[in-house]
Amino acid sequence: MEQLLEILTFQHLCFAVLVAAIAGIVKGIVGFAMPMVFVSGLSTFLSPELALADLIVPTLCTNVFQALRQGPAAT
């Protein structure tokens, strides 16, 4: 956690969590567009490279949850 707070301030971290939650809500409602919302929201206060790096884990998790929504047999 200390290494993360060296890159981001606590306020930036809280805002990043808020942006991720909003992007997750959009993905839940629409089914796509999480990367667009996430990167554009994070790019307002982070470098685009860091915003893109922060996109990997949440996108992977939401895609796995969406793919397994009806059980592993559905895939």
C-alpha cells in the first residue's frame, strides 16, 4: 500500500475507486464500454500510461464475472 501511495495521493486513490465504480456500473447496465469510461475518467488526473495500466485488473475481473454469470457450463 505504501508503494501505491507514493504514486498516488489518498484523494487520487479515492477518486480512482469512484471512477472504477462508475465504469463498473456502466458495464453492468450496458455490457461494454468499461475501458472507455475508466481510461477517460482516470486520464483527467493521471498520465494516460498509468490510467491504461490501472485498467487491466478491473477489466479482467468484470469480464470473468460476465462470462461466468450463468455458470461455467454456459461457456
